[in-house]
Amino acid sequence: MPVSARARHDEGAIMTVLDDNLTLADDGTVICTHCKTRLGETSQDPLAKAVKRERPSRDAGPGVHADPKTFTAREIVLRQFFCPGCSTVLATEIVPQDEPSFRHWSLDVKA
């Protein structure tokens, strides 16, 4: 996930905008842009406090209608991550259930 070069100032702190929903505080904490809930305290797991929900892949919508069992013996799920403060969807993926998040990313904060 590329990091935007955009920055803003909130209450004297420099904040780096990661995407429309996530902001990196100058102390390395990832926060929700909308409600300021702290989502992760470390660069290795920036969404550690996000709420994770898994559902059948067909719940992604009408464009996902094929039965995954036609293509694989593994269970395929719709995995979503939400802000616990305001319920904004932070990430969505369709992945094998037994694998870690496909879109896993980390931040290396340099002083």
C-alpha cells in the first residue's frame, strides 16, 4: 500500500495521510481519519485494533457469484476490517480463510 506524500497538521502534530481512512501520527500510531480512534500502536501491525469480520465470499455482492468449491478445496472468505470507533470499512479482501491477510502491510517510521 503506497503512502501518500500528503501531510496535515492537527493540534500541532504532523499527520501523514495514508489513504482516505487512515492517518499516520508523528508518534507512529495509525489513527482513523474520521473519528481519531487509534487503530495500531506499532509499525508492524498498524490495524491491530481494527474489528475483523469474515463472511462467505458471495456476500461481497452480485459480482461474486461463482461457488469457490468449483476452483479450490479451500474455504474462501470475504474479510473486512472496520474502525471500532465509527465502523468505517478500512480494508476488504476475498482470500483463503486459512491464510493471513493478503493485504498485510507495515510501516517503517524513520526519525
